[in-house]
Amino acid sequence: RTCDQPSARCDTWGRRTPAPAASSPSWAATAVDRIKPSVVSIFQERELTVEGTHSGAAPTATHLVFLGTAFAIPHAEVALVSAAHLFTNEGTLWIRDSSGSWQRGVLKGVAAQADIAVLICPGFRSSLRGLEIGEQPRPGAAALAYAWPQHCEQPVVCSGVVQAVNQWFPALGADHRSRVLHLGFAALPGMSGGPVVDENGLAVGMLVKKYEDTGALALPIKHVVHVAEILLEYGKWSAPVLGISLREEGHGPLESDPRLVVTGVRPGGPAAAAGLQAGDVILEAAGIRISRSVELAEKLSGRPGAVTPLKLRAPDGKERTVRVMPIP
């Protein structure tokens, strides 16, 4: 999809009004009114080769290609978050806001493992506001996604309920480092990077994948914001490394003691330095009880120099707490 060269213009919006209950037919429309000023579409300049000229040369012309959607989060730099898989090519980025104004955007960082990218747009500093961040929704809670689909000139709304939280989808790939929200409504192709909000217009996730024909997957918003803040500060993020191998036990339907067991410790790694040993059971990370490796990965900061306390149970039953500094 192509469009004309943008010209700069900024607008401002007023304050929000209280939202009706989710049972009201107007809740979705009210939520959209609240989030619309925070949602933008992303385009990238590409060179278009023009064939068949009289001189035999192949001149080029610049045109804009639609990439996807982004939305603002609370940050002093007017930070926008989107899906990392949208940014596979180089080229000047342009941001179009809900009023049709255009400004240049700057890609500040991409976390491929988390599928999170962060951009800034100084030209919208006075007009673009960050979405308010909500809590993790419960299964069955109302939610909607708002984004620009591919080949559409207007954003669309997809609404329904949250089918599951903390869902783990192996189909996302072995490198994916976060659990997701499973949404009970279909998203259209090209909606990646759009916000998912609750009935009060509070952000609870970011769309990253259309799931077959009946649902969509979204990253939890607090994980998105956490990774984005690290990208803004350091320009990069990677899944923290402890230097251990793990085995999940006790997760069967007839078992009642789920646990995460250390099966090996790499010499010289962060876990070895902290005193972890093969046979230890990791009971808690950062004060939260865990029993799966993905839960451990989510509790490790990824911020350089950050220390995470781990509560362990040794094979003899004795418990202890160690502090580990992962390699980001």
C-alpha cells in the first residue's frame, strides 16, 4: 500500500470521561474514543524501481509502505511500542496519528526474542499521550483490539473476551520469551502492534499474532512496557542467561507438586557464582512462586546489573535464598 508524502501537523485532545460498564452496548465505542489519540500507524520509505525508460536506466522513486500499528506508553520521550517482526527492512519511518498528521519516527530498539520494538516521535511530543496501563485481565473479561489492518484506510475494532491468560504457545517458536493472552476474537492480517484494552480503556496487551481464524494472541502489557523501558535506556534487550539447565516436574493431571528442578549448572556462569547446584528446586523468583521455566524467565529483569533473589530447596529439604545477576 502506498500513499503521498506526508506533511507535518499536530493536534491536541481533551480529557477522558468515565467509561460505562462492559455490559453496556456502548462500552466498546467509549473505550475506542479514549484510546484513539494514542494509536498511530507506521509507514516506511522504500525505493521503487521504474522499468522501461527510454534511456534504458532504471530510475527510483520513494514511496511509503504500510508496516503496522503502534501505540504510546507513558514516557517522557513520547515512546511508541509495536511488534518487532514488523521492522525487517531499513528506511525512514513515518508516523501518522489519528487526526491524519504525519511526523518522522525513530526506531530506538528491537527485542526480537520478545517481539517488542520501541520508537520515539519528537514531533508528536505535545499531542500524543500514553495509554493508561491496566492490570492483567481475568479469563472471560471483556476486551477489544484497535489497529490498522493491511490494505485498510481506517483502523478497525475487534472485540470479545479474554479466553486465557498466561498462555504458552510452542507454535510461537523456541526463541519466544513470554507467555501471551489468548483472545476470543479474530484479528485481521496486519493488526500486529495494536493495543488490547479492557472495558475501561486501560491497556492490557499488545497484539502480536493472528491465531488461526478464531482468535488472536497478545503480549501482556506490563512485559511490553518493561522491555520497552530497557530498550529506551540501553538500546537493546535479550533474554537473561543464568547458565543452568532445568526440568519441569509434577505438572501432570494427577500430580499435585509442580516444581522446577535444576539439572545442571555451567561453571563460571551467574548461577554457579550465586551457589546454585544440580538438584536444587527453584521455589520462588523475586518473591513469586514459580514452577515453570518460562515463569523464571519472566521474573529475570534483563536490565544490566539487575539482581534477582531466588528461593531454593536443596535435595536434603533445606531451603535457602540466593541472589543472582543474570547475563543480559
